[in-house]
Amino acid sequence: MNNILVPLGTAPDSHETLKYAIDFAADFGASVFIMDVFVVSTGAGSLGNVTEKVTSTSREKIKELVSNIDTKGVDVKIASYNGDIIDGLKEITKELEIDLIIIAPRSNDINEELYLGNTSGRIIKQTDIPTLIVPKATSYKPIESILTAFKSGILKRSKILYPLVSIMRKNKATVNLLLVKTPGYKEEDLQINTALLDVSRNLIISENPTTYLGVLEHLHDKNPDMLCVFRRKRGFFKKLWEKSTVPKAEFYATVPVLVLSAKKD
């Protein structure tokens, strides 16, 4: 875990996510890149230095924000992008070799309808980048227990487990696997990738109408520091990936959620 990217939004509490990311990076000896996204369209006759001025102003605000946070010796840099956030994420991630994105959900308020808003939902839906969703006002603490939930144990690319393995090894965390058998499951789904079995201590098999209900059933029992799920064409979050926003009625978590991409497996 070398490079962590934090897309900095305009929410007044965005500094909380940045602080978590910096504390996380300090524990792993990683660098943090703050993603600054803006949209400036300059046509013929427009001031040629508009983009430069916007970039400069935005960078100064970010520097002021960082100055009020204890960076704990972490190398914090700014990565600016003019354009759509998804295009920027893909470009910056490739250029800087980003290992993990850290974002906040829409809100922790149970009365708030959405778990993921449009921007955070698009990041999860439209990229293949490992993403850690951190509840607002969450202070970083070493992750010692992880519940990894899935509908199918098939992973054709074991390397997608890299973030999970890195977190597990850093803090010698306990990884419990939760395989949820839902109506219409296939026998092949019960075949679990050996790399996934190698990192785990315990395997739980549960039968539930949906994978999310299976997760809810065991979240309180295991009380993990982190929940890990896979983004794929079928399985956990299957319907959630079809839209940008994610209602709390369909998914909600009070612990950090690590989303790993298995869409291409």
C-alpha cells in the first residue's frame, strides 16, 4: 500500500475523511494524494489563464485545510484535474499508481435517504479502483478484524485481494469469510478461491434472501472493524451497481467498507 487518493469534495466535513486517510497512510507508510477536481471551459476569446487561476485558488484552499491537520510525517500532495471526476480518477490513478481511494458516504444520519450520493456512487460504480468507504466522523484505528462477504467464492484474479491482504498483514487482522447462499445459487459459487481461503481464519456459510441480509445477520455477531465486499456483475451489490446513488434501505454500514472490483472475473 504505497499511494492513497482522496477525492476532496466541497462538503464542510470533508476534512474528516482527509484526516482518516492521512492517519491510515501513516500506519502503512504510504503517501496521500488529494484529488482536486474542477471544470473550466475556455473557448475562443476567453482568458487563457482561467484554468491556471482556478487551479491556484483551489490549491491554496487545500493547503490551508492540510495545515490544520496533523500530517504525522505523511507526504501529502495535490493532484488537480480539469474535467469529469471519473475521467480524472482513471487518469490520475494510472499516472500515480494509486493503490486505494478513500471516500466518505453521503451521510451517517439514519434519516438521510442515501448511503452513497451521486459522486461517491459513481466512483464505486464506474471505476475498478479499490475503494474504502469511511463513515463520517470515524477516527482511524488499526484494523484488527475484517468480515469479507460474498455470494460467489470464484475469483479468477487473486491480485484483486491485494488491498485486503495488505491491511490484514499490517495489523495481523483476523479475516472471517461469509458466503451467503441466496435463492438460485449455483454449486460452482461454493468453490472459494484458494488465495481468499489462505487469508481467512473462519468460513461461515449462511442462507438468506439477499447477500446484504446475510451481512446484516453477522455484522453484529462478528462486530468487525471493517467490511470487505466485491463489486461484480452478479453477487453482492448486484443491483446497487446499476445506479449511481445507493439508498440506505438497500445498504448501510457503520464501519469502513472496502470495495474490491471483480467485475472482469
